[in-house]
Amino acid sequence: MPVPTNPTANEFEALQARIDKDAKEIEQWWSQPRWKKTKRIYSARDIAVRRGTFPSLTYPSTVMAQKCYKVLEKHHKEGTVSRTFGAMDPVQVSQMAKFLDSIYISGWQCSSTASTSNEPGPDLADYPMDTVPNKVEHLFKAQQFHDRKQWEDRAKAKSQKELDAMGPAIDYLTPIIADADAGHGGLTAVYKLTKMFIERGAAGIHMEDQTSTNKKCGHMAGRCVIPVQEHINRLVTIRMCADVMNSDLIIVARTDSEAATLISSTIDTRDHYFIVGATNPDIEPFAESMERAIMAGVSGEELQKLEEDWKAKAGLKLFHEAFADEVSKSNLSNKEEIIKKFNSKVGPLTETSHREAKKLAKELLGKDIFFDWELPRVREGLYRYHGGTQCSVMRARAFAPYADLVWMESNYPDFEQAREFAEGVKAKYPDQWLAYNLSPSFNWPKAMSVDESATFIERLGKLGYIWQFITLAGLHTTALATHKFSQEFAAEGMKAYAQNVQQKEMDVGVDVLKHQKWSGAEYIDGLLKLAQGGVTATAAMGQGVTEDQFKSNL
């Protein structure tokens, strides 16, 4: 009930009592085991005052988030894996439900096939921000429809024997985890995007630590990450929005730092170890030299060569590399011991600031080292960055308290790298859930043997990667099937369809064989009859429907 709006003392008391009550209920909610690993930087009262007077809803996506958490928790306890792939349409999610316990929705697939602007393109997150939430809604509504259709069908059984004859029920309500890219803007955009996902049925979302303005597919070059704290702010915003909406939303924190070459700012000390600097004091700033060349008409390969020449002259290094080189060139007698002492205090996981590293280097070496990360900045104003697996470990550790799963985007399906990441994260957070992208961007036949690929998911599962997904398998399987059928249809006519599609649907029991029934024609007929007293002359599945021809097949 809305609180009274007339300005009286009783209104103030009623308002405070309502907020106190809501805050207490939120605190009770947060005390559940579900949240034992979740860190919040705000109070229950902070959330209560932002919920408004309308009674809190339990969104369908919240029910799915709770279900998803139980699925993942079971896999974690049993050392097994929820495996899935990127779905594109209702056909795919209805068939996936028979075998898989989670569904993935890829921003890449949506960018190329389902942008709400109807303009396809590569994965640069430049499509409208409602694109992936709309796809979530599209597929979630399909899941609900097939669930209702099946429920009615099974409800018609007259006995246990008839019900048994139908076989086990299919759980069409498979939790959806969707791609939220880099948030499509600042924190207000992140908040609104999260709200859209919750309203449209997502059980969970993942968000990466790339810049939203320079976002690229995790397997493209030129990836630019944001400072650690800036991404933590995004994760906090996602959880805050979910809390306001009374949602148990699953959050997956992804880091693209393994192969990142740029960072937007040097403000966060946790990033300092990985920022590249120039060690030549006589070099001019890179951006100035490039700008002058461009103004002089230089372009293309010649401009690329100028950049490579500049980089060679600049002596680009990380600060610990510059220190080691200076020690090696010095007259100090205990060089290895000095380098070892420095590295014990300045490492990828020590989170040592550049100021502290410079101070220690001077104490050990006896002089300052020239190192300038401003000189190499690119024309877009970004700093050069050299990530790697340990950089991803550092970031995943920082993100872990604010997310349910962490994920390192990698360039190859490297099991030892996956082990290094898992062990690095779990050294600090032993029970941390991990996610892995079984990307079709990898050349799998080249990367490993058939036997190795057959066990790859299970081997990763033993390391703690409880949620694994082939991002674009929906796209690739559709492309392969369509290519193959088109080729055969052009050469063989209806034989190609009759034998290579329809007969195979019959052989393996694909329910879409009876596409009218699959689409819900019988279910809708039932609604029409119910609305018209039990009979209708316009029933779609009445006498004369062609699907009677398939009654003995499925």
C-alpha cells in the first residue's frame, strides 16, 4: 500500500516504519546461504528507500535465477559441469532443453543476426542496448509457451500408464544467462540494462571489463580494459539494481585482460604492474609523432612502419623489466639477489603502486630509472597495457566478491593456462565458481587431438569451471545445416528433404517433425474451444489437417 501523502507527523512515522520493515525483510533475504560469498557496499535500508511504494514483485527471472543457482551449486558440489551454447531462436531452445540445463545468449550472435536496429555487424557492442534483452524475452517467452503446451498435453492423460507412455517431461524452463557486453555506457546505462534483463527473463548476465566505447569481441585485436575499480563499480551497480528489483540475478564477471593491449586510465594501483612505459628519455610522445605524420599525408603501411620504428626507439617495457635491465647493466655484485628482492615485493598479484615500485627500485639500485607511461599513449589517449594470465588472476580476485562466477577470456583453449588461472583465483577464494568460453573462434582440430577435445570439458570441470559454453554454436550449427541442405536440395530436389531432413527427424524423434503441434496449434485450439463453450468450427488441428499423415511416426 502507498504511504499517505498528506504532510502530517503520522505520515513521517508511517514512512519510517515501512522503510524499517522493508529493510528488515531485505536483511533476512541477504542472510540466506545464497549470499554467503556476496559483498555489498550498501545497506538494506539503502535498497529499501529506493524500491518505491509498489509491493515488491517476484519476477519470473528471479525464479529462474534461483533455479540457475541451484543447478550451478549442484555442479560445484559434484565436480560436474553445466555445458551449453549460444541459442538463436525458439527452435534451438526447445531442442536444447532435452539435453542441457542452461541456455546462453551471445551478444556476438545478436549483433550479427538480431540487432533491434536490423543492421547486422561484428561484435563491437554498437547495436542498441535493448538488443540482447529483446532476444532474452523472445526465447524466454518461447520457453514458457512450450512449458504450458506440454503441461496441458500431459494433464490430458487419463492414467499413470498414459502419462508413462508420453515419456519424461521436458524441462523447457532452462535458465538463461545472457551477454551484457561492457554495459553499453556508464553506470546509469549498466543499471538500466540490468533492469531490462531482469524484466525480460534472464536468470543471469555476464559483463566484461572492456571500455564500453572501444568494446570488441574477446577474440579481436586492440582490446582496451578499464581500471579494476571501474569494473567493480559496474558489478556493484548490477547487484544493486537486482536488489532494488528483489532479484537473485546470477552475475558472471568476465575479464578480457589476458590479451589486452590498452587501458583507459592509470588511476588504479592494481593495474600499475601491467602498464607499459618508455625507457628512452629522448623520444617524443607517440601521439605527437603520429599526428604530425598523418598531417603530412602519411597513411597505411607506411604509418604502421613509423609506429613500429617509434616503439623500437622508445624501449617499451613494464617497470619490473626496466628495473631488471638496469640492474643487469650495473656494476652491482649481487644482481640476481637484488632482482629477486624487488620481485618479491613488486609482482602481478602484490597490487604495488608505481610510486612504491619506483621508491624501492631507487633504494636497491641507488638511482632513479627513467620510465614514462605517458609517452607511449596512443592517439585515442589510451595507455599501453600488457596483460596476461596473472593479470587476469589479479582482476578475477578483485571481482570475485561482487560476482557469482569469474571468467577469463583467452585466445586459445590452453588447458595449462586454464589451470594457472583457476589455481590463482582459488588460492584466495577456494570455493569460487569459474566459467569458460569454449569459443568457436579457436581452431579446435588444430589446438588438440580428438581424444583431448573429448575430455576437455570434464578436465576443466575438475579445476572448478562449472559453467562452460560454446558462444556461437547456434550460429555455426545453423549455418552448417543450411549450407548442407541448400547444396543437396539444389542437386537432388525433394529427395534431399525427404531423406536427409524429414526421415532423419522421424528416426531420432525430433518433435518439430509435427511442426503444427510443436508451434502450439493444438494448445491454441484448446483455448478457442474453452472460450466458445467447448467446440469451434475453425480449429486449426481439426479434420483435414495434414499432420494426421505423421500420426504413426511421432
